[in-house]
Amino acid sequence: AQLSCLARLLAAKNLTADFSSFPPDLLLFFHPSEVRAETCREFYARASRGNLDLLPRGSSRRTRLLREALSCLGVRGRRLEPQQLGSLGALVCDLEPGSIPASDPAILENLKLCPALTGAQRDALNALLLTGATAYGDPSSWDLQTLQDLGPLALALNQTTLRLVTEAAREDFRRSIAATSSSQGHSQREKSPILLRTFAAASAASHPRLKRSEDCWLCDPITADSIADCVLFLSPEQLDLCLSSDVLVENLETVLELPFTTDTSRILKKKVDEFFPSGIPEEQLKRLGLLSRLYTEQEISQWAVTSSDTLSALLDPSGGEWRDSQVQQLLSRFLALGGSLTGPLLREIGGERLCKLGEEQIQQIPAEAMGTAGQLNISLCSQTKKEQLYRKAREAFASLASTPGLYYCHIWPFLGGAPAEDLKDLANAGVAINMDLNTFLALNPQELQKLSVTDVKNLLGENLPELKKAEHEPLVVSWVQRQPQRELDCVLGIGLQGGLREPT
């Protein structure tokens, strides 16, 4: 809606001619009347790089966009030439299926840009590939590199095409997908099992007596030897029928290295829960990996998380993203069972999530843990929590206080909770602190107002000129208004105005 409104606003102000300065997404919402004939080719080439999904498929606006682009490019009939395809980009995703085999084979590169193809478009794509008259050649000549070069088009291959691909090439491709699954993003991890099942179906059709595939497809009990293939090839429903809980738990690490869909992961979680009806033992919690992210806050509240090793294993980022509410429940459970947050654990938790702990939970953090926690970002903490964490950090680094420069290097992330008295001590330590402006602006506003002009000068050191750039920040304005203008001029000398004037 915002892009549509912006496009109308630009049109109303006659600002649409210089479309090259606008993002492609915005061009999708331009009315055809704003597109000039002499620059329409460049316009649609740029618009085609936008996110076409911003316009619902089949909507009048999206249909009109393709129609106007084809008209601009002089397309007559179904065939599209390479130069026309170069200007259309992802707009070809809405072409009629008949245009795919009728066009220059370069259309395949455009089709790689499509998030999804209709069934009829996939059939047309396979018909084009089966001619062998594309850059990829005849399917019978394809190897691993060819299948990888097809990219997202591999998802559209049907069994007719795949059966022409040699078994060796299919197997190499299957192995390459499985090998790279751990480094794939969520979207690709969801697609990988679909690809694997499609390729497995081709192998099963080519070799109906192939025992491992037959075992899986007939839902015979899955064993340790066949579990990797079966998890990849079976649908979630088949997996639920075939996979026993004990085999899964025994081979959990092997399974969790494989790519599988969200639906499959739910089946795996269900199997784990069936194996441990009285609750998952602590040693087994460490093995859950990405399955742990499927548990609700209520379920997590029952976990036996008593050791820092268990908590660390559960927080390992390789298992995927946790919801904040899950992490809070996990930490609450750990602390309730007598656990203690160490420095390494605090690093894994991170400052943002640390800020969401209750004040009583933060109070349980040992001061020594702050000494090995590293630079936590506590900017989102309440002022009370900042003060709690600062006091713990001050205690942790107390032995460094006699070396102000080194002390500051460790304490600065927590200075948002420091009282004015401590800030003054830093300012008058006799060494250059050179506090950066962001740290200065993150100080407790009430405590900052208590600092003198000399205090601020000593704290900022060589960064003092940066204060001028922040002179309109409310925190700086209120501080300036409390200071004698004479001191601002003579001590700081950076042009800050608005201080107290001496009576004349």
C-alpha cells in the first residue's frame, strides 16, 4: 500500500520520468501512462528486478504489467527472442505455458528467477528440456555439474526427464544436496527434501528391486542402516508409520545432519517424546539440536536443565533460532534448578536477551561471570537492570581500577548503569579515557547531568569534537543548559551554545 501511494504521489508531482533513481519495487506500481515509449525498454528491464510477489499473481495490476512490457518490446505471438528476454527478467514468470517451448532456450535463465511455476509451466519447461536444444543438452548427457547449473529449475523436473538422467548423475546430485544441507538457509532446507524425494522416485522407478528404496517405500521398519535415506525420501506421513522411536533416538545425530521439512521435524519431535514419556533426560536434551526449537515454553519449563554444559548445548546457534520467550523460559528453568550463569553462557545468551531476565534473576549472576562475559550490549535493559549489571561488572574488574585505561576498556559496555561519582573518578583518573560519543549518550541521563564541563572534557578526550555533532540531542541540550556558558566556551571550545549566562 505504501509503494502504491508513493507511486501515485510521484505521478501527481510529475516526478516519474527519472525512474532510474527509484528502486525496482516501486516501479512495479507505476501506471502504464507514466511509462514513456522511448524509455519503456529500460523501464521494464529495471522493474523486472523488483519483487514481483508484491503484486498478487493473477491480479489486474500484475497482468497489465506483463502485457505492457510485451507490447513495449514488440512481442508478437508466443516466441521471445534473447534481447526481449533480457529486458523481461522475472516478468516471464507469468507467461502462458506455450511461450516457454516456443521461445529462445535462453528463457530458462529467466525461469530461474521464478519463486514458483504452475503445473502447466513445469510441463512446458520439461518439454523444452527434452528437446535437448538448450544450453544444458540432452538429459541423458547431464552430469552433476549440469544438475547444479539448473539451480531452482531442478525442482521442476518431472519423472520423464529424470529417468533419462544417468543413475550416477542422480546419485551424485543427491549426495551433494545432503552434504550441503547444514549450511543452507531455512527456505532451501525446506526444498531439499522435495528434491531428494523426486530423485529417489526416479531411482526407484528405474530399479524397482533396489532393496533400500523398496524397504522405505513399502514402509518396512526403518533400521540404523536405512534411516538416513528414509528420512530424506519418505513423506512425513510415511515416516510416522515406518520410523520407530528407539531407532530415531539411537541415530539422532545422523538424522539431524540431514535436510528435512518442518513437517518432518514435527514427526521426529513426536517420536522423541514417545521414547521419553516421563520427560527427556538431561543428557538427551543436549542431543536435540534443531528439534529443541519446536518445544513450547510450557514443555521447556519441565526440562531438567541443571548443568551449564546442557544449557550451552541447547543455546548452540547451529541448532537454529530460538524465540525470545523460549530462551527466557530456558534460563528461568536453569536458574530455578540452581544453575549459575557463567561468562561463556552470558556471551551465548547475549545482552539483548539478558535484558529480558527479571531483576531477581540478574541478581543471581555472579560478579566473576561478568569478567569473562565480553562486551555485552545492554542498551535495551531498563535503567535498574543496567545499574545491577554495572555493579557486578565494577566488582569483576575492581582489580584493574589502578590502571584506568585498561579498566575502562573492560567496563565501558556497562557504564549506562554507572553513578556520577564513578564517572567523575574515571574523568579525573589522570589518563585519557577517550570515551566514544555513543557510550557517552548511553549514560544514565540523570547521572550525566551531574557531570561538570571539565568532567565531560576529560571523559571524551580526543572525541570531544564529536559532542558538537550531537548538540541537538535532548540529553546534550539539557546538560548544556545546566552549565555556565563561559565554561562551555573556555573549557570545551567547540561552539556549544545555550548555557547559563553570567548576570551583567
